[in-house]
Amino acid sequence: MNVVRLWFVSAFAFCVPAMLFVTRGIHASSAVEAVLFGLAILGAAFILSWAAEVAQMDISQGLAVAILALIAVLPEYAVDLYFAWRAAEDPQYGHYAAANMTGANRLLVGFGWPVVFLVFAWRFKKRHLAIESSHRTEIGFLGIATLYSFILPFKHSISLMDTAIFFAIFAVYAWKVARAEVHEPELVGPSKLIGALPRNTRRSVTLALFVIAALVIFNSA
């Protein structure tokens, strides 16, 4: 139990210096700030993962993962929002916004997924990863969004209609996973400690962890 509490303290401790820099307007060298804000995002990632695991006691796994994903990519959103905002004055930034988001997705699909599978194959000595039927929804909607994205280069533009379509795809996905059956997760470590709390307290703590992680990640970005 002491080790579990140490995990909690360490994760939050990683976030404190960076948040002090943000709230008090403190500045340091680029190297120091890179380390501090990098540690903050690392600590927030642990907090976010614990919250997502515990959330599965009340909502479906797919919805919990969707919330986790939205918060986890906040740094990417922050950078892209900045580029898009500046594009109103300087059109050059529009190219930066498109390149930043599409580049991030290429890295995720082209590099991130293969690395995850290679780690799995190395750890379990298997050449195939069986995907549970419950994950077909996630893969299906990701496939739909990916196929639609191939249309954009031929249009030579991104319009409000495209925005509405992508929002609609995500909204339908969120609606479907929210209706999925809730399974009792196998919690370990900090997640197990939170999961043992009374229901109302557990939900409040879980929500607070999501909010804290989001604020730390966004401000660090």
C-alpha cells in the first residue's frame, strides 16, 4: 500500500514544478523547461490512465478509452489550434496546421501501432494479436474516418462540411460505445485503491483526476 501511495505522490510531484512555471509566469532555459514540462506530461499520463481504468466501473471500456484519447491528444490540439488561429492573419499557418495534424496521425498509424505490436510479439512470443469482438466498433469507425480523410487531398481544402462530418463520425462512435455493456475491470495498484472507495467518492475522485490530467497536459502544451 505504501508503494501505491508513492506512485500517487510521484505522479503529482512531477506535475507541480511545471504548473508553478505556468501560473507564476516563471521562465528558464529551453532545456530546463523541456524537462519540467515533459515530466509534467508524464505524471499526467499516469493520472489519466488510472482515472480511465477506474471509470470502467461505471461506463463502458470504449467510452473510457475515448475520454482518455481526447485528453491525451490535448498537446496536439493546442498546437493545431494555435496554427489555425494564426492562419486567419497569415495563410502560411494553415499549411502548418494541416501538416501538424496529418503528420501526427501518420506517426500514430505508421509508427505507433507497429511498435505496440512489436512489443507484444517480443513479450509474448506471438506473431498474431487476437482482437476482441468488442473492439470492432473502434476499428470500424477509425476506418471510416481514415477513408474519408483520403478525399481531402483531392478537394485541396478542409471545409466546415468536413468538420461536421468528422464530428458526426465521432459523435456516433461515442454514442455506440456509451451504450456498450459495462464490465468490471481488473484493477491493480493506484487504480485498485481508487476503485475501493465508496461509489460517490470514487466517481468524484475519478472525475477530478480526469480534470487535473487535462489541465496539466493542456498547460504543458
